[in-house]
Amino acid sequence: MTTNLANFAALDLPIAPRRRARPPKRKTRITIYLDDEVLDAFRSRAESTGTGYQTLINAALRTRLAVQEAPLAPA
């Protein structure tokens, strides 16, 4: 059975909603080795706060970077 493209174009089909463009990728999947004690501590905090442990690790790293990059106050 062959479909005639002219007949197909003449069909009155509903217009599909346009998909939004994907946001730019902001995270990268990696493999990292952490001490068991560190991982256990983050998993425990994640359980008590209801936040994912990877999210907590990311936040801790961001905080450390912010402290490291902050200019020192004059003495």
C-alpha cells in the first residue's frame, strides 16, 4: 500500500504542540571515589533532611569553592 504525500498533506490533523528546547546541560556525570566515612555522613544527612546525598555533596563543594575564592578582608 503506497501513501500519496499530496493526500497526506491535505488531511486536517491537529497541530502538535511545539516542544521547548532543552535547557543547556549544567551537570556532568562522573565517577568519584570517596572515603566510606564521608559518604556515610552525607547519606545520613540526606536521610535526615530529605535531600539527595549527591545534592548535599555538590552544595558542600560549591560552599568550599566560594570560601576559597572570597577575597580576604584587610587586617
